[in-house]
Amino acid sequence: MELQKKLEILAAAAKYDVSCSSSGSNRKNSKGGLGNSNPFGICHSCSDDGRCISLLKILFTNYCVYDCAYCVNRLSNDIPRAIFTPHEVAALTINFYRRNYIEGLFLSSSIIKNPNYTMEQLYETVRILRKEYNFNGYIHLKAIPGADLSLIEASGKLVDRMSLNIELPSTQGLKLLAPQKKRENILKPMEFVNSKIAEAKDNRKFFKSASNFVPAGQSTQLIVGATPDHDLKILRLSEGLYKNYGLKRVYYSAYVPVSTNPNLPAISKPPLLREHRLYQADWLLRFYGFKSSELLDEENPNFDTSLDPKCCWALRNMHLFPVEINKADYEMLLRIPGVGVRSVKKIMAARKVKQLDFDDLKKLGIVLKRARFFITCKGKYFNKIGLNKTHIRQALVDKSHISRDNWEQISLFSGIGEIPTLEDKFMSLAGEI
């Protein structure tokens, strides 16, 4: 098979893996080397300085010995198949880099023969890039669950970030849709990678020449909507992964109905709005001081499709509001709907100089569309509706449906709540909630 045809097949097959991310690595170029990685990272996104950055995202192969019901590359699916060689992937990466198409590589793979053989091929690919081509650009590698830990360790010394995808949130879900996969085969290498990252950090404190190990950390992916698991279970799992395994990021992927199976949900479209709500909640866990038990409980195990999680929490805790902008501490300011981390830092800095009013907040660039219902400035409340939970919710819901990209007349049958608004998309990407 021609290399171009392989690339066409395996680049398309990689689109369902959303756990490709970067940031946090700083691999400098060496004498005679090619490329370099920097803290802004390499992926199809915008970096902190506004740059658009890209990487070559491919599967090593889409041949697979597993028959996971939700996966387009499953053994029983009749699709075009292809497999690269390690030298082909390395050469492609270098050629694309020299043409300024990419800044790095995200390499994943289906399981061919067995986990060890697949991991050996991935390791050989990154070894060729680092040792033979002397490539110092960004590499994100998908580790293969069930592979020997020595192979994962050897690969981790060469790459910038590593991902181990859990995919389904529960053991029951794995048994139902992917019975060949074992949860312990995913968590064991995840724990191993976390321990090696910590060990490498400790070594660098004492030895300048100590080698790095996955310097940009590890991530994982959870598929949302393929199993009956509710949002609370997914969020608790993410919270545990951040706490116990030191993950940099958990990625959520709305289940795409690419196959028919009696154990899969009968849906025609991916649950994109649910995916956005989980991303918003994930930001709240990582940067806003929230716990999963505050955002959801057994009586309300799923997120509201009409409002973002922070607004829902505020409406359930109206006894904490309104918050006086000039007196509240950092943690409480972070809990005001519509006020993000950057906005809080601006407020904290500005109020050292003067007492802030609503005009001052606008001058600071703080958007009051949601925050105005939950704050006072110099003891004054901005809205005429007062602290009425029902009225505030109605005002927030009405505003949440307005988007420059989604103009649609409200109808009893519109289903508008299932479409992520432009505001939802921004909050999920930027974390300003």
C-alpha cells in the first residue's frame, strides 16, 4: 500500500482520540538537532500567547485484536486497514516538520498481535525520531494498557506527554462493551507513570543531568454516553484520577454512534452538550476549588442542560449570595458565576487601590452578564429582580440560548437545549466560568 493511502486511513482513524494535548514540556534543541518543544505545547489549538499550533496526529495501525462495541476500529468492523512501520512514521514526521506543516507528533495505535508487540513498535518509532533523526520536537505517545512496564518506562524517557485512555467510566461498562479490556491493566501503568514522573522530579533536584520522564505529564480520555453511567460517576472518577494519579488532564469525548450493537444507546447524534458540561465541571475541580459532591449528588446525578455547573451550584446555594466584591476573599470570588480566574486576579489587584463599583468592573473587562445577579458593589445590588431564585434562573436560561453562531427561533419542539452555545464552547476551552 502506498504511504499516502496509509496516511489517509490512519489520520482519519485517529480523530476519535481526543486526549492529544501538550503544554508543560520544555525540551530544548541540541547541537545538530532538529526542532524544539516549548512550554506552550504542540496541538491543534491556541497557545497562551495566541499562536495556532499543530501536530501530526495519526494511528500507527487500525488493525485491532479487540472487538470493543463502541470503537470504529474494532476487529469485526469492515473498514479499510493499514499499518505503518516505525521508519515510515519517523520519516513522515520529519518531512512534515521540515515543510512547516507541524510542530510535533501525537502517536496512538490500535492493538496489533498483542499489547507488548504494539508498544514495541511505538517505542521503536520514537527511538528513531530521537536518536537517529535527533528530533527534539514535541511527542505525545499513547501508552498501551497491558504492555510490559519496562517498555512504557523506556518510551517515557523519550516522549513529552503520555496518555493511557480509560475510555469507559466503570468496570461494568468495560465488561459490557469491551470485555477483552481490564481496568487494572489501565490503572497499573497509570500509577507506574505517575511514580516515575515523581521520581524524575526528585532526581532533578539533586542531579542537573538527571533525565526527564514524561515532563508534560499524562492524560486520559473518557467516552461520554456509550454507557448508562451518570455525570456524578464520571466526575468522581476524574476527581480521583487528578488526586491519586497526578493526571494533567482528563478529556471527555461524546460517544459517536459509529456502529450498531444492542448494548449501545440508540442515539443519532453525539451528546455534545453533556460533554461541554463535563469540561466546565472539570475546570471547576482543577482551578476553582470545587468538589464533585458540591456540583452533583445522588438526587441530581446529571448536569442541567440549560445552565453551566457553576450557575447551578450558585442557585442551590443562594444563602451565600450576594457577594460583596470589595470584601470577599479569593476563594469566594472564584465561586461567583461568570467570574473566572483571570477576572478574580484583576479584582484583587484593583481593590487594593480603590473601592470598586459596577463601572470599575466593566473597565476591568469583567463580563457581568451572569455575575450581576450574585454580587454587590459598595453594598449596592445591580438588578431589580432581587435575590429571587426562580427569577434569576429564568433570566440566566433566557440569556444562555443566545449565540452569534446559533440563531434559532424558540419553539416548544426546537430541542435548543441540546446544542452547545458559543458561550458554552468558550467556557469549555478557556475555563473562564
